[in-house]
Amino acid sequence: MTAIEILSGILVILGSLSIIVGLLGVYRMPDFFTRLHAASVIDTLGTILILFGLILYAGLNIVSIKLLLILIFILITTPTAAHALAKSALHGKLKPMTDDD
Amino acid sequence: MFEIPTFMILLSMLLALVSAIIGKTIYDKILAVNIFGTVTVLFIALFGFLTKRPEFLDIALVYALINFISTVAILKFFEYGDISASSIEKEKGDI
């Protein structure tokens, strides 16, 4: 097992750990908007770490180009979906939690 | 080498499904389904490397597309009550 493979394994395991952390945040947070904030950890940190680890493992060929395309696509679309979700929740009369609650 | 991350991702898919079932508002459920889709894309990519057949990546790319489109369509349906509704606010005129 070479150093590149060990590094990619560490990156993939860190990414899956951050996915678990984000889901724990979704369970523990008190409000919808804070849950949305916790879920963004999955979309950014977990995705970047796992896909970058797989790119390192695959080397430079068509597989890594496809992985890079998936990474770019997810990095564009998931913040858009999160923004649409927050806007729709505000429009649907869901109040953010304040200090008074 | 990818067994442990694949198992953790399967576990988080299960957690996302449970979160989608017990979510209080409709937005919590949509958020959980969106998380489930993102994690599924990562699971498909990892599963291809686990079985030494990375041809599954095309399916992962298509799944990411379907996930984004379905989230936005469901949100639009629950915000306006109609998928084909115009999201541009109507002119109110001089009041």
C-alpha cells in the first residue's frame, strides 16, 4: 500500500466522519434553520473530502475526471438547494428561533 | 480498504431516512431527503471503488442531477401550490 493510497483512505474516512457529524447536528439542533446549517457540513466538507480522496486513489484517468465533474456539480447545486429550502421555509411562515423563545 | 467508510455511509443513509420519517415540518422532511440524495451519490461512488468497477460513476452523476431537480420541484410545489406557477411576483400597480 503506497503513501497515496493511505492518504486517500484517511481523507475518505474523515469525510464519512463529517457526514456522521452533520447528521448528528440534524438530530440535535433545535430549529429548522440551524438544522439547515448543520446539513451544509455534509454537502461541503463530507463531499469534498470523500471525492478528493477517491480522486487521489484513482490517479489521472477518465474515472478521476468523472469524479471531478460530480464534485463540481454537487458544489454548485447543493448550496442552491439549501438557499431554496431556506427561502421557501421563510415564505411558508416558519419563524427563525430567537433569544426570546 | 473502503469497507469502513462504506459502512459508515450506509449508517448515515439510515439515519437520514429516520430523520425524514420523524421530521416535524415538511421542510425538515425535504431537508432529510436532500441529505439522503447527497449521501447516496457518495455511496454509489464509493461502492464502485469497493467492487473495483468504477463504471458506476455515471449513475452517481445522473443521481445528483435527479436529486437537485426533484428537491427544487418539490419546494416549488409546496411554496406556490403548483409546479408550473410563475415565481415572479405580480405587479401590484399604483396603490
